[in-house]
Amino acid sequence: MKNENQQINLHVKEGQNEVIILHGEAAPAEPFRKSVKVSGTLDVPRIHLMNPPKWLTNKLSPENIKEENRDSPMQWSHVEVNRESGSIKYIEDAGSLWESTFTGTLSVDPRFEKFGINSGKSYTTLELSNFIKMNRTFFETKDKAMLLVSDLRKFKAKVDKDVENQADDRGNRRILLAQAVESNIPESFKIYIPVFKGYPAQILEIEISIDPGDLSCSLISPEAADYIEETKDALIDVELEEIAELHPTLRIFEV
């Protein structure tokens, strides 16, 4: 047995007839409270800070003089903002065993994402017509959606006929295809759809881009691209302003 010469002093109270000596490593300290990790939409940190646990913001009463220098949990909490990833993370009681994080991320709404707008996603005209038919609820009216479905389904036949009528021995097929594409497809259509998860729907103008080579098509929208770039920072700034208003002393770091 190690430490055989170690001296142990025991103080036994009067009437006590049993002493228990435990040997070995001490059990790890129990956390003061449980750690929490929450992730979700951009407003997660703000929602938490709007109604935080009482222990987090308890102010010392004037009569509690002995504890007037005690650290407040808020002194060990802070906010990290990453604009590149579109995230706001609130770290509560950083460095403690019960450190908690509340992360909000500005993410593209799945309903917008499935359209493949500005992503380079390619459809055949038949595939696009079927997709629009199944997602007509996002159009201005269902009648407008079904009219576009009809145009797309007839598109290849119209183009082939136009090219055939214009073809001659000197004709350039690719040029004729390009001319036919321009005359047979609607310039644009509008959809009403949320761009960012957790935020209201927007009316966006979408264009159908046709490749004259193979007649494949993709969806593009300069309007959607502008909205995403111009709105991203603005939405983050609104959240930060409200957090600062709720807790003016809370440190906010751009990372």
C-alpha cells in the first residue's frame, strides 16, 4: 500500500462510535446545472434571451452586502456572430461544466431550395412541366401554373416544327434552335415562396433558361439573388439590435 507513513488526524465527536475512511480517487464534481445545446432558426438566441432562466439575470439585493462582489453568469456569457455562415451563437456561462449554447442560423427554406433556382440544376422540359404541376401552389394562380405546364409539354414539338420550316441547305441548326427557343418559351413567371427558413414568403420573378444545344432548361432569378445578398446582413443586424436592447452589457463578437 502506498503512502504507508502518511499521518491521518481524526477528530471524533463525543458519542460517535464509527468512523468511515474512503480510499481512492474522489468522484468528479457534479455540474451545478445541466448543459443545454439548442440549434434552429436565426431567432433562437433572441427568443432564449427574451425569457432567460431566473438564475441568469438575478440581481443582488441591496441588503445582500456579503455577495455584492459575486460574479454574475452574464459576465461569463457572450454572443458570436458569423456573417459568412449566417449564424448567431449565444454561449451561456462559457467555460463552466454547465456551459450552454443557443445557435440560430439563417438557412434557405427547403421549399425554395427544391426549385433549384440559380443552382445550375438542369431539367428536361417534360421534367420541369411535371415539377411545376406538382408545385403550382407557389404560383400567382394555379391557372397560370397549368398554362406554363402546357407550354413546356408542347415546347419541343414547337421548336422542331419551327426549325424544320426554316431549315435549308445553308441553315445553321443551332442558330435556328436559338431563334425558336426565344419565340416559344415564356420570358418569366412569378412565384410566392419563403426564401429563408422562418421568414415570410416573397414574390419572386423566375426566368426559364433554355440551352439551344440540347433544349435542357434551368431556373434563374437575378431578383432572388439580390434579395438573398441584400437581406442576409439586414436580418442578422435586426436580431443583434434586439439582443443588445434586451441585455445592453452582453458582449457581441464578430467572428
